[in-house]
Amino acid sequence: MDQQALGEAAELYLSLGRITRALRRSGDAGSLSPGVASALATLTRSGPARLGDLAAAERVTPPTMSRIVTALEKSGYVVRQADPDDGRASLLQATDSGEALVNGLTSSRIQNFAVALERLDKSQRAALMAGMSALEEALLEPLEPAQ
């Protein structure tokens, strides 16, 4: 990897950290962490799932997902229901309030983020969406160790 590519990677990495911190500061005290919000969004968009399947989709370990789900249950954003295919298992499902949070209806962080995105013109938003999607896909692929 050449020095220019490494420098660009460092700048983008640091920028993502600053953006994440700004987003955390912009919301109400009850806002969800990015990992918890992502799990809730997956349940909202994909429908009910077993804990192990949700952990795999979010690329975290089952114990980590168990802690996330416990927090979501305590907040009233997720409920467990019996799995109709396996009585020993349960399915996790987003509640109406969980879906409302994911859809930005009650999250001040998402609303603040939307205001910031409105400051960009249409082509900038499109480029950002395309770039972030591509970056997310690239990061989800197995990485080779740096040499």
C-alpha cells in the first residue's frame, strides 16, 4: 500500500470517528448506541429472527447480541415470542415503538442527522450514499493482514 492511500485511509478513519462522536452528542440521553440501533434496525427491516441469526447478521458474538437484546427488551423496543417452528427457541421482534425509533420518528439523533444531510446537495448525498455503501461492503469482506 502506498503512502498516499495510507494517508487517505487515516484521514477517513479519523473523520468517521469525529462524525460518530458528533452524532452521539447530537441526540437525546435516551438515544441508542450505534450497535444497538443497528440490531434494532435489522429486526425492523428483516422481521423476526433468532438471537443467533441476528448476531450473525450484525457480525457480533451471541453473548454480545444477548446483551444488546436485553437492553432493547428493557427499553420496550424488542419482544421475544415463541418460534412456531421450534418450541424451544424464541424469535426476537421489534415492537411498534422500536420500529418508530428506527424509522426516525422519535430519534433526535436521526432527525439531527437528517438536518445535516439536507445541507448537502442532491449529488453530494447520492455520492455519500454510494460511497458509504461501498465502504461498508468492503469492510464486511474478509480482510487480509497488513504487510
